[in-house]
Amino acid sequence: MQTVKVAKDFTRFPSGRYIRNGETSGEAFRERFLVPAIRNGEKITIELDGTIGYGSSFLEEAFGGLVRSVRMKPEDLNQLMILVSDDMTLLDEIKGYIKDAAAALK
């Protein structure tokens, strides 16, 4: 199982939706960490604490974009991806983006 600490392994300053917005974008995070692990069927733990915060565009592209990219049901994705944060509202926000992206694929 892989563990990614966003603040340590990616950036303390996550921002933007697309790579064209910068290398600290949600798309960059998704493509570097999430997609490879999920496509390989590897469990991944994402530790979200320690950053200066997250914009909605970053989170939606990283996690909603993951659903669109790998075309996986939220319940299947939850078997492979474990989100860790002391901020429960952040976890709920991410789960909402995952759910909304899955609903839009139907």
C-alpha cells in the first residue's frame, strides 16, 4: 500500500485545476499519484493535512477527475483509496465531488 502525504510528497500549496495552471494543480496531483495507483489496483492512503488549504477547483479535479479518468464507481474507489484528515468537512467535500462525478457519468 502506498501512502501520499500531500504536504510532504506534493506541495504545501495546492492550487489550480489544470496542469496549465501550474504543477501544484489538482490534475497534476491526480496524474502523478492517484491514477497510477488506482489503475494498478493498488491501495493508496492520501494524508491531506499540513497544507495551507485546498481550493474547490483543486479538489474537484483531483478526485472528481479521478472518477472521470478511471471510470470507477465510488464504492469501488473507496476500496482502494483511503482519505485521511483531521478536517471532516474536507473529507465530506471530496466525497461529494466523487459522488457528483460518478452521477454525471451515468
